[in-house]
Amino acid sequence: MVNAYQTWVLQHTPEQINQANAARAQLVRIAKSEKGPHIPRALLQKIKDDRQVKKPRTAYNIFFTERARSGDFKGIHAREYAKLIGGEWHSLSEAEKKVRDPRWQMQ
């Protein structure tokens, strides 16, 4: 059973939802300014639409996920192993980073 929100979203094209989300992002910037008007919270939240195209994962995101799932960091707090993985990423050469970059794999 589809709820009312999903029905409402499906009444609009993905492009309309994208435009509405861009407008809402602009409202957030206005609301955060010093003299910005009060804007109801419901208007500031992005509209969730599964039809929207997802952004591709970055090379760093792929590297981080692989390293975190490798099991090398069991028993270490997430904040600590995130720092360790970030350090590993920064120590890689540009060539090693490109190997993990999905944009380079398609060529």
C-alpha cells in the first residue's frame, strides 16, 4: 500500500522534485542568514524521491568502505579508524588513487 506522501511525490516528475529540492536548499540558506525569515521546518526538508539519479561514489568513499569492511579495525572506535583510513588515503600516490576512481575505470 502506497502512503499519501509517496502518492504525492509520484504525481510530480523527477525534474519537478529536483527543482523543488533546489528551492528548498535556497530557503535553508536564506533561513540561516542573520535576518532570514522563519521558515517552517517541513519546507526545509528535502523531498525524498527514489527516482532521482544517485551521485556516483567517489574514489575515497570506495577506498574507505573497503578498508572499514576489511576487518583490520575491529575493536577500534569509528572515529579512530576513520582517522587511520584518512591517513592511509593521504599517503597513497595519485596513481593509486586513480585505480579506485570509478571515473577512470570506465575509460
